Amino acid sequence: MKKALILIALFIGFIVFSAQAQINVGATIGVQIPTGSMSDGMKTGFGFDLLGKYMLNENLALGVDIGWARFGTEDLGIEEDVNASGQFIPITALAEYHFGTGKVKPFVGADLGMYIFKIKASYQGISASTSDSYFGFAPIAGIEYDIKDNLAFTANLKYNYILVEEDDGSYFGINAGVILKINK
């Protein structure tokens, strides 16, 4: 995990010190819906993403995305006093292609990287937690709308697919947020 964080920090450093780049930073928040076998035990949750993008040209962006998604659990049929939740922390590289150059720009892309999964449970004052890391990817489709030259509204649909050992860990995100465009 330390190696992944170091690589991401180096990538961000490369982006920040590039000579003639447009850097975009932003955040999104949204509803996260478990799918596949993950929907058997998890309830719809919420999450957010912080992202940084380096625009190679007007249409192509590369960057990083760090997120957090939390899910409650369904009634497990064990005891009513059991309180459990699961969360994913994706740390991924991203690539996007933006169609057009006007105020409204649809885009498609994908995230690829590490997903840290944490689960916490408590029962009658006793709590336990565990975490593990998995590889995952997330195809994404969205739209950006330029509010001003340096500010845009963004909305996207994102399908996070995590390669968990025995089951599939996947969830579908419906997200919206803002992008700040920093011109150099």
C-alpha cells in the first residue's frame, strides 16, 4: 500500500510541476448502490471522491481519484443488537476522454487501482474490524458543464468492480460535484 501511495504522490507532483498544463481538481458526492453478491448483505450507501486531473489536451485527461464509500448491512438474522458497516476506499489512476470543447462536455473514462475494504461490527459493546486490499476498476460516463472559465459542474455514473477472491464486490455510483480548473 505504501508503494501505491508513493506512486500517486509522484504522479501528482509531476502534474503540479508541469509547464503548460491545465490542472483540474474536484470533488463529487453521491449514492452508492451495491450490485451482484455484494447486494445480498449491504444496503445502499453514500460516498465521495476527490480527484485531480491533468488535461493532456482539450479532450484527454489523466489523473488520480481517491474516494470513500460506506454501506450499512442488511438484517443478518443473527441478533438485533449487531451493528455492522462496510466501506471501500478506492485509490485509483483515471483516464477520461471528453467529447467536444463547448460549455457542455460529455465524457467517458475508467479508474484503475487499489480498493481498500474495511468492515466493522459491534455487538453488546464489543467491536471488531478488519480490512483488506483488492484490485479494481471503474468504467465511468458523465458530463461536465462549464459554469465559469475556471469552474464546472460535473455528474457521472460509475460502476466500481472489485476483484474480490470468492465473490464479486461491485457497486454503482450516481455522483455529482464541482471541478475547479487551474490554468498555467
